[in-house]
Amino acid sequence: MRPLRDQDPREVGGYRLLGTLGSGGMGAVYLARSQRGRLVAVKLVRPDLASNHLLQERLEREIRSAMRVEGEWVAAVRAHDVEAAMPWVVSEYVPGLPLDSLLTRLGRGLAEHHLFALANGLGQALLAVHAAGLVHRDLKPSNVMITVEGPRVIDFGIAYAVESAERRLTRTGAAVGTPAFMSPEQFETPTALTPASDVFALGSVLTYAATGATPFGPLDSDLYALMLEITRGTPRLDDLPAGIRPLIASCLDRNPADRPSPETILATTFDYLKSQPPGPWLPPAALQAIQDHDAAVRAFVADAEAGAPVSTPPAPATPYAPTADGARTASALPTAPIGLPPAGFGPPASSASSAEPSSLVATRRVRVLVFAVLILVIGVGALVRGLITMAGEGDDRGAEDSAGPSDTPPQEGREETTVEPNTEEYVGDWQGTASWDYGDEYDNWAVRVHVEPDLEGGPAGTVRLLATDVLCEMTIVESSWDPDDNDGRGAWRFTPDVVRMVPEDAPEDSCPGEQGLAAAADGTMYWWIPASGGGVDLESTWAPQNIDFPPINGQWEVAQQDLAGLLGVPGEPDGDPYQVTVTGGGLGAAVVSLQPPASQNSGCSWEAYLATVGSIQNILLSPFVESRWSENCDIRPAQVGYATYPQDDTLVFEALDVDPDLFFTAHRGA
């Protein structure tokens, strides 16, 4: 919670805004007062995510579905307007703390009896969500609000609606959700999810509530390793309290059909809770933390409505995490019994539900999914020209967080200090994206930076830029430290060497010259081109080596007429299909090849290089270039990069310039 800034609105849809609950890539969430005097949460959706008529329809449909969800343990969606200049959604305000914040304040996990009560409340919440025909898709600790009365689930349906709209604009394909709390099928078949996917997430949330880690490793695990563990590994449950371990293990079964239903979870947890003596559902320290937080919020609201200066309620500084030996054991947790939970826990009067979940299957042009931290969908035709036009563009963070590097001298009267050069906070892998819809033109581009320290203290490494019609691979050289940049925090500038452009004959100005890197206080990075001032925020990401892509590896076939746009030839409607082969490989490796049918005897083939990775099922490719050529081959593919991912039984190749004539799908070869 923080006070409103000057740039924040004061009223939205008749709701008076009081303070900011949070913000992110999709928009900001505000605490507000309704005309009837109730406190509510108002989510403002970025206008670019709903500026398209088709996206408005999708948002409208998904939000209306979410409004059908009613129950004691969910935060109901009350109102919305997706056609407003700044689209908004209103839901109940839940007084309490997110589960992850509560565990941070406690410094420990929950005991067995508290975990059973938590599982019971979350089971009822999932039952309500599924009865409305929805799958939550993103059940995680920050979406579980802990109140004095019990847990309440938030953001069902809304996250899916907004994120699917964002994917429509960024043209990505992958899975909605937070990787550490996703089910195997969210990585493998994200368009065909069932309620069982939420049950898997419930098992991960309960494990985190007990140990501070997920069943597949700490939250800061390498993301690719985490995905492989979830899809192929075995959950680590040895440190769970023995009584609840079988229930959590069943929730984490790899086969969705073998996981318990929410009704079974309710029956199992209720049987346990009935056997316990009466008492509160949380330990005293947790209840006190919630009451203290609620009191701070009430004081904040009173000051905001009175027009007095308001202060931000305190937040814990150190996240809760496992101990050095891997996880906290049950013996280290509180042991005071809690007994029966408050009214509302336990199996409902009628625990059977015949409602079928809606398929929510995206159309061809509405993407299947990816996590914002990994997704790199991309490509502006003339990258430098695109950066120049976007100079000064920002995101939805606070002005104090989003200020980029500046060439202006320190303000007069300000004490000047010299910031010593550093490389430690720059070292690692960073990536970020940007995308703009100009109506008749669509620009996507991405930046991926790898930084390692050299012996002289300046950064060394690589920069990869994937634009619509070129992949630039560059090495960082000639670094210099500018202590006045980055609002006095200092920044590195460097002139890169272009190692490779794909295709090789791309215009010389496709890859920029001098570039800059500035580390922000929140752990992010800012990359920019000093000549134009344009840049993009980067986030820390994983460092792929030789990557295997199990869902998309192997042989695929494409009908000749489907390649007419890419190859510039009509193709025979009944002709033999072209062959597509996908293999594993590292960044910059040729991982996709395209060959004409043997009947053409053309002697030519093409390949595309791996630009970056969204997940084990989502890769981004350079333009196709010739890998084999003969005098009989006079075809050159259109110079355009591709986002490639599976959808249903096909492999989708979507051009980064969003030209429908270049879109094609491949089918598994015989």
C-alpha cells in the first residue's frame, strides 16, 4: 500500500481511489471507496491491452465468467468496463495478508493442523471457481489472501483475461501462470487445461506454506530446470508434516486424472479438522500480524479520506525462505492445536458439481501463453528507427522507479558524489521486450543481454537483438563508466562488435552502435541507445546452454500452399508437403530447418537460428536463410523472424511482423 502519486487518477467509474495496492506489467491495482461506502480493489488494465475490438470482446467474456464465481473463500468480481479509456475491473477488497507476505512476517512455515485448515479453505475456493466453469490457472501464494476468518482466493479469471489479451498484442505462445506453481500440463498442453491443473497448484502452494520452497525446488531456481523438474521430476516432500504428506502427494500426481477433486480434498481435510480441539485456525503470531496490518490499512484510509499526509504500512524486508539445510522441518513449527475452523469450512451442503469447465481454447490468432519474465517476442523491422520513435516511452511503474539514464548534469545545489564503477549487480542474463500497434503496422522487438566481469572491472558479454527482419548478435567491448548517468547511480556505456547478422545482407544500420546499461535499485536493468534515447527495461533471466525442446522436437510437415507467403511461390495444392525439422541447441544455433519435398529435386533448404527461449515449448527464431543452395533453387524466403510454439496438434510459426500471409502451421510427419 502506498499513497497516490500525482499521475495516478483520483476516480475511476464512480469509485474514489485512496491508495495503490500494487502494480505490474498489466496495470495497477488501487484501494478505493464505492459510492455505497464499501472498500473495493480496482484494477486498471493498460489501455493498449484492450484497444482492439476483438480484445475487448475477449476481456468482456472472461470477466463476465469470473463474475459468476461466488463463495465464502473467493473475492468476488463486482463491476467492470473494458470499453473505458482506461479499462477497469472491480473486486471485493480482502482485508488480510497474501500468504507469502504472512510467511515472511512469521519467518517460518505453518504446522500440520494449520495446513489442513488452509487446504480446506482453498478447496472450497477452487470448488466455487470450477462450478462457474473456470480454471484459475495461476493459484500461487500471492493470490491467496489470509484473513482472520480463513483464506480467500483472488484473481481467478482476471489474470487469464488480461494476460491472454497481452499475448494477443505481443504475439507470443506459451502458458499463463507462475512457473513455480504451474502444473505439468500448463507447460505441455496449455490450451486443454482441466480443474485438475488447479489441484496440482494447490499441492505446490501447501508445500510452500509448510517449507518456504516449492515441491520442485526453491523459488529462485533456474527456470528451465524448474520446468523440467515439474514435467519430469519427482516432488520433494520429505520435509512436510507426515499427516498431510499423502494429501499433498496426491495433488501433485503427474497424471491429472489421478489427482483428488476439490470435493475429496474437502472431505479429507474436514475429517482431520473435526478431530482437533477448538481453537483459531492460525497461530497467534499470524493472527496478530494480520490484525496489525489491517489496523495500519484502516489508519491509511482514514488519513487519505481526511486529506492528511499518509504513510505506507510497513512491509517485511526479508522474504521467507528455507533454512540452509534445504527446508524447515515439522518439529520447528508451532504445535498449538486449532480445532474446527470457523463457519464455512468443511464440505458444502451439496459437494457435487456437474459444471464443466469452459475450454477457453484460444483461436488461431489468440495465443496460448508465456510468463512475462521469460517471453521474448519481438522484432521491429528497422530496430534503430523503432527505438528512436519510442524514445521516452515508459511503463506503469512509479516515476521514482522508471526514470532511465539521463545525460543532464546534477541539479544546482545538489551535493555531487562520485559513484565508483561496479560490475557485480550487472553480471548475469537479462531480457526485455516491447511491442506497439500502429494500426497499419505492428512492431515487436526484444533485447537479451549477457554480462560477465572482465579482469579490468568493466562488463563483458553479449547482446542479442531480434527484430522483425534481422537477428543481431554482438559482443560488448570498450566499456566506460559514467557516474552521472542513471540518476546518479552510474551506468556503463559500451560500443559493441557485430559478430553476426541474420541474414548477412541485412542493412548495416539494423544493429545499433553505442549502447548503455543501467542497474536499477529494484534489481532490474535498463538498456538503451544513447544516440536515440530509446530503450527497454530488462529483468534477470536464466542462461540457457544446449536446450532440448521435447514438445516440439522432431519432424513436421507443411502443405505447399501454406508457405506461399514465406517463399513467394504459390505451391501445388495437392503437392507433397515441405519438411520441417526441429532440434535442440544453444542460443545462435540452427535449430529449425525447412526442406522442399524430394519430388521437387531443387537442391535447396533453409534454416533458422535460435534467438531466445520462452519455455521448453516456445522458441523465437531468426529469419530463414539458405543452408543449401543450387542453381535450381531461385527461392529466397521473406526476411522475417518467427515465434514458434505448439497449439493442439500443430506447431505454429507466427511471423513477428504479424503478417497473416506469413503465418503457417506444421503437422507431425508420418
